[in-house]
Amino acid sequence: MGHPSRIEWTEHTWNPVTGCTKVSPGCKHCYAEVMATRLQAMGAPGYENGFSQISLMEDRLSQPLSRKKPTLYFVNSMSDLFHEEVPFEYIDRVMETISATPIHTYQILTKRAERMREYFESRVVPDNAWLGVSVEDRKYGKPRIPHLQAIKAKTRFLSVEPLLESIGTIRLKGIHWVIVGGESGARARPMDERWVVSIRNQCEKKGVDFFFKQWGAWGADGKKRSKSANGRLLEGKTWDRIPLVAV
């Protein structure tokens, strides 16, 4: 069935894979790594191998089948479905579950855009699968966007979190949704309000849904405080736009 999520832009998480390895600056303070370490210490099923070892959780493949209420699922909040150690044959099984549950919508986010593109070169993306890439900076994040745009998908999105620098002009053709957020935690890197406003303005101009997730550990005023104290307001407004979910 998955688990209810406190992530602002989804409802439940579904983790048919656990574990990951770092590939870019956005991974530096990975929340999933911290959480996996805690879960391993607690003896939670699925985290016996820690975070750096990829584990295929076959017993979880059928979880969404038992949920009858239409649900927005974030797939692999604790891993990357397109990690090099996840066989395409296993991803096929994940997609089979997605195709078998058209009442649900699945958000699949990756930093391995090239591998996602390779996978879908010979496969059809289910209409209820949203495909996204992480875009934390110019060097590593922005080059992922063209790979996403090359995939024939009904809904494509960008997760610009943690936003580590100004990413300049974004080519938004074929992009339906952009999420932006700052980093949380004691070692969080600051996010400048001007970087966020630039992305918001580009989305507004192109008619792309914009979602501002959080400031994180650093506020709009450049001061560090608790995540809850910094809140989610951008220029005095909450930005919660999300593509329509057809059920």
C-alpha cells in the first residue's frame, strides 16, 4: 500500500527499491541516507543493508494494488528507480504495477536521466506515470532536462531541490510542472530568493505549474533558523500549483 508522506507535493511513498549512491552536489546532504541509517538502527524491514547497497524489495511490488482510493504516489523516495544497479527487468515489474493501477498517479524522480531515457527508448510510459529529473545546479542538473524532454510522457516535471545556485534560463518546452525548494538540516546550503523568483517568473510566462516546497534551513532574508519558522511563502504567497490528476 505504501506509506503516507509529509512531502508537500505528494500523498504516499512507495519504495520497491531501497538504497542509493551519490552522483552530484544535490546528493551531498541526502535526507534518504539519514533516514535509512535511522531505519537500519531500528531494525526496520528493507534497511538491513544500509543505504549504499541497492536492495530490490520484491515483496513491495504489489503494495499499490491493495489501495482502492486514488492516490498520488512518489516512487522510490528512498532510492532512484533508474540507478545503474536496478535491472531494466525489475523496472519492468514496477511499470507493470503502475499500468495495473490506473486509479493511482505515480511520480518518478531521477538524477540518472540518461538511463531513464535509455529505458523508455523501447517502452511506453504509462499515462499515470509522471517522469521527473532533479535540477540542483547548472553543471549537473540542467543537462538532465533534455533527456527528460526526449521521452514521450504525458506529464514531465522538474524537482529543483535543493536549489544551490542560479540556474539561469530554463528550456521549459514539454515540461508541465516545476517544484523548487531549499535545503534543510544543520549543514544546509543557503538559497537566494532571486533564484527562486526567476524560476517562478519563467514558469508563469510559459504556463507551467509552479510549486514552492520550502525555504528549508535558510529564510528569504538569508538568516538561518528552523525549517518551520522559515515556512513556504514566496513574496508573501503560497505557490501550490500541481498538474491535474485524471482518475
